Amino acid sequence: MVKIRLSRGGSKKRPFYHIVATDSRNPRDGKYIERLGYFNPRARDNEEDIVIDSERLDYWKSVGAQISDRVLNLIKLKELSREDRDSKKLNKLQKKQAKREAEKAAKLAAEAPAEEEAPAEEEAPAEEEAPAEEDDKKKDES
């Protein structure tokens, strides 16, 4: 089966991905049938980060090639302008931070009542011990 997926290139800690049409049995970075574009996650300012030959992509889709989830996401991102992509990333980061802060607040709120309940639990066994001491005194007296 033909798949459209990413093939990793670049050096260590500096990824660069080619979007390729390849046989699904080939290794990730192995031989491919056709290179359809590239994705550069480290692109800055004026550099292009996503380039896809849409005509060839449509051809491979028409002959039954399966597109990986990541490539589908890249196709959607390509349709957005760069500013929209950056703002979308910022929104995701802000939502994550808000969620983390809410979880921390909930955790702290859950710990505070637990600390207040802990002394109450310690007092309860003390009351139970007192009757046992009284029983011991009664036995001694008899």
C-alpha cells in the first residue's frame, strides 16, 4: 500500500522532514517513490516552513494512497497564514498553562482539608485508649 508520510532528515537535534509517497513496508527514512514537499519545524521569520505540491498530492490521493495523520495536520496548517498558526500555538500554550494552574489549585485545596482532618483522626484513637486504661485499673483493683 502506498502511504504519504514524513521522512526525517537533517542532523541531530535539527530535524527536517520530507513529505514523501512511499510503500508502507519501507523504513521511515528509506527509499520513496516521490517527494511531494517538505516541513521545516525550525523555520524562522521569512523562511518557508511547509511546502507541498498539491497537484501531486491530489494525484496520489486519487490512486488510493493513505495519508498519515501528521501530514493531514500539516496540510491544514498550510492553509492558515503564518500569523494564524503562531496565534493558534499561543492559544494552546495558554490553555495548557491555565489547566495546569487549575490542577495545582485543586491539588492544594484537596491537601488543605486533609491536613485539618489528620489531627481529628489522631484524637479519636486517644479516646479509645482511655477506656482501655480504665478497664486495666478496674482489673487491678479487683
